[in-house]
Amino acid sequence: MNPEDIQEFSSKQPFEPFVIHLTDGRSFEVKHPDAIALGRRRAVVSNPGGEGGEFIHFAYRHVTSIDLLETSA
């Protein structure tokens, strides 16, 4: 993956929550566009899973897929 792939999801209007899946099996929900910061080689997700004050850093090469977050209507 590259930053542009994730940027497509994070800048979508209207925003739709999504999930980032990593090579180590972890997944992180992005429920707001301000909850992710994209750098040249790495991204940071804030508050994954609702745990306060937590930031997760990962390299784009570890992203296996990105899916829209299923929400109950």
C-alpha cells in the first residue's frame, strides 16, 4: 500500500469509517478523518478501538487491505 491508497479513504466526502488490516494480523478502525495522519512512509492512527490516548504507528508496507467499517443501521 502507499499513502495515496489510504488518502482515498480518509478524504472521502462524506467520510465513511474504515478498517486498516496489517501483516501481523492487527486491525485498526478509523472512525473520523482526523484520527489518522499520513506521512511519507508511515501512518499514525489515534485512539484505535476506543482506548484513550493510544497512538499506533505503522509502515505502509505492512498494510494488507483496507475495508469500509460495517455499521449497523
